[in-house]
Amino acid sequence: MAGQVNSCCSAAARRPLQRPPNGARSTTNLLAPALNIGFVSTPTGWGGGENLLAQLVLALRGRGVRAVLATPRGSAMARWAERERVESIELPGRGRTPAALWRLRRGFASAGCEIALLNDPHAITYGGLALTGAGVPRVGVRHTVFPVRSGWKHNRLLERVVAVSAAAREVCLAGGVDAANLRVIHGGVEPRAVDHAQAVAVRKRFANAATDAEERQLVAVGSLLPVKGFDTLIHAVAKARDNGQAWRLWIAGEGPQRDELQSLANERGVAQQVELLGFVDPVSPYLAAADAFVSASHSEGLSLVLVEAMLAGAPIAATPVGGAREVLGMRPTDTTSPHAALFTPGDGEGARRAIEQALTKTEAKPQRLDATRTWANKRFSIDRMAAEYLELFEEMLASPDRSVEHAA
């Protein structure tokens, strides 16, 4: 039936809101009924934006918020929702047809959603249109630093826009998004205890693959797309071989560039030193076992995997691009980071030198890695992210103009 909600957890849906742990501040009335928040995600695959949304939904649900997720039938998010017993509305097709918009509108009305969070550009467009006139305030999330094509759309279809980094906020402003409606809320990562059996299995896999007792194991994570710069890392591994350095690169991720990257590894003669793992979950055992984590991205909205690598205590070599600069603790004018060795996007030799620096053992290195772990845990925690979203939702619900609908 159109608009039907797949309810996996309705018995717990009206619990009182819980105060965030670790002293995180929230203005929520602890005796108030739980908020009902609808979330919209349209990609069929899984990327950084979907990972962040999943962590946010679980964090808010743990604080008594009722979460209802609208996503295309059969998508990675739909499978995740079923696994985590999150209430869901399955949208037909890719969630962009009139039938999908009608199901979304009816489903959120049936669930009593008080606010809608639209997690990607298509969700902002189609979710915004579907919910216009429905009396549901809408907040859109910008995860990337790609140019905003239509500030007008964001200003007309949304009450608030969340940017995941200051860099993403600047892109929104440049695209014409109203500054008064913009809020920066950094993404958060839940520190994961690495499963002992998984860690042992990864270390054994590293040892079995090694062709040299001195071989160093490098791990990179992300969708196999040109923007992630994995070709630069393959060139760096080839240059390291020419320099007498034994490195093996493990790439965790899937995407359309897979065949191209495999061909490049063959051309550079390092096919035996480059391992394309496909999608890996969790990646924490690989990060914990790695001699270094490497990121060669040309563009980043924030980079939560960089945060995960910090929490895992991995030495890091990275490109300081977009929101990654904030993760790396860099101010706008900084050229170095206290948490990583840096290189320029697309520079294979620069990547080799930065990785070499990250791998170098020094007397101060253990203390520096501990400081990096502390920084990441404090600045990019799930508790902080959830508390800031709750404050935003409460602000939107308390706004005197919340019932004012923009014309589509």
C-alpha cells in the first residue's frame, strides 16, 4: 500500500529522549515525547554520505528519537535498515518518480514525521518537492565540496542546510545558499573496538601476501572513483619499488574505476603489490593492522575514514583538500599538519615521500599518534554530532515561521 511504513521497532518509538553521554549538551526536554524524524536517501550504493547517515540514525535512535528512513527498494540503505531494524519506507525505482514522491509524502504523514532530513542532492530536490505543502520542515545535508548548482533550490525547498565542514559551507555560500540558513555540523565516528579474530585474520593475510620480510602494508579506503586518487597511490607504489622500497597497497572499496586501476597496476608492473579488496565492512581491522593509512583524494567534504584511521592509531599520509584539512587540524593558511604527512593531489613522487615519512619510526611517534587519536575522538565524536543535530531540530520546531511553506 502506498505510504506504508515497514515498522521494525515501533514499540520503542515513543521513549523519552535521553541526555547524550559524556556531558554533551542538549537543550532537549527530557520529559518530552520523542521526536519523529524522517530521513531520505536516494543512492542505490553506499558511500561516505550513507555511512554518516547510518551512524546519525543509530545515534539519534539511541537517544529516543523515532527514525523513519525513506530509500529506494533494494538499495544499500534499504538493506542496512532491514538489518538494523530501522523503520523504512521503500520507494519505487530510484525514488524520483511521481509514484515515489507520493509514497514519500504519504509515508511521512502516516508516521507523523515532524522534520525531514534530506541526505543527498536528489533527496533535496525530490524530497523537497514531495514534502512542499505538507507542513514538515526540511533540512538538507551537503556532504561534498562539489559546486552547488542551484542555491535557489536550496533556499526554496529547505528551511535549513547542514554543511559537513567549513569547506562545504564555503561552497554552499558560493553557490548562493542563504547564509542565515546554513549550519556546519561535522560528521562523527563511533570508535569501534577491533574484533580480535578479524584483526588476527587481517594480520595473517598481510603476512601471507608479503614477498619481503621488510614489506610495509598500506591501506586506502573509498569508492573507486577518479576523485579518490587511487591512481596516484599506484604510481607511488611503483616509484617506491624503483627506489628499493617494498610496499603493498590494499584498497578497500568498490566502484566503476576498478578495471582501470587494475590495468594501471599491470602497466606499472606492480599488479602483485596492489590488492583491490572490494567493499569491506568493517575496515577497522585493516586500519589497525596497517603500517600506514593513505588518502590521495582530490576533493573531500570531510573524510570520516580519515577520522577512523586516526582513531585506529594508524600513521597517515594524505592530501589536505576540502574538509580533510579540518580533520587534519589545519587552519586555512597552514601548510603542515600535526597529524599527517602531506602531499599534493596527483603527485605520485610526492605521495611516495609522504608515505615514507609516515612510515619512519621516531622516538616521538607514539606520543604523536596518541595525540592524534585524542584529537579525533574529541572533535569528531558521534555524541557531539547527535547533540548538534538535536539542537538544530529543536530550533526548527520552535521557529515562529516553521509553518511557512516556500513555493516550489
